[in-house]
Amino acid sequence: MRGITLPAGTPTEVVAFVGDLWWRPNGPVEDPMAPDHEVLRRSRLRVPDTADVIVPGHGPAFPAAGTAPLWAAGAAVAAAPPRWRAPILEPRTRCRAGGAGRAGVGGRR
């Protein structure tokens, strides 16, 4: 299984962008595309120890502690606490095609 988890620190929490380590907050608990389920399980166990929020590859962000679907054997999928809200991310700056007036991420036009 190849992939990368990108942790990003904010003033209040650590957000982990995990790609396909998790597809969505509610699963699938057992990834049908994973070539090695033991590697998947070990990788999923590491993320909640370092991150507060998980951003999966195909769904909304969810809190890491106690809610992440870890693996099929004995892992319960809990609902997110009712007061939790996904972090608000700054909108991206759109770039014009071409040269003049082009803005990068965080740049000015």
C-alpha cells in the first residue's frame, strides 16, 4: 500500500490529510482495494495518536479520537460528537491561465 499522510498544524489542532487511508468518515472499515490489510491497520492506528482531525480522500473531515473506523476486527464506528464541526479552510486563490496577472496560492493579482 502506497500513500502519504500529510499532517498540518493549525493554532489549535493538527489536521491529517490521509488520502485513501480512509475513504470517508464511516468507512469502508475494510478497504477492498488495500493489498495488505495488516499494513492498513497499522497505518490507521498511527494517525489518531498524532492528529486531532482526519481529512479522508473522499469525504468530509472528522475528529480522529474515537471516531475513525480502524479495521474490521472488533472496531466500532462511532458517530462524531454532535458539537464537532469541520475546520473552516481558506478558499483557494484562482489562477488565470497564461502569464500576466497570474496569482499563486496566497498570492495577489
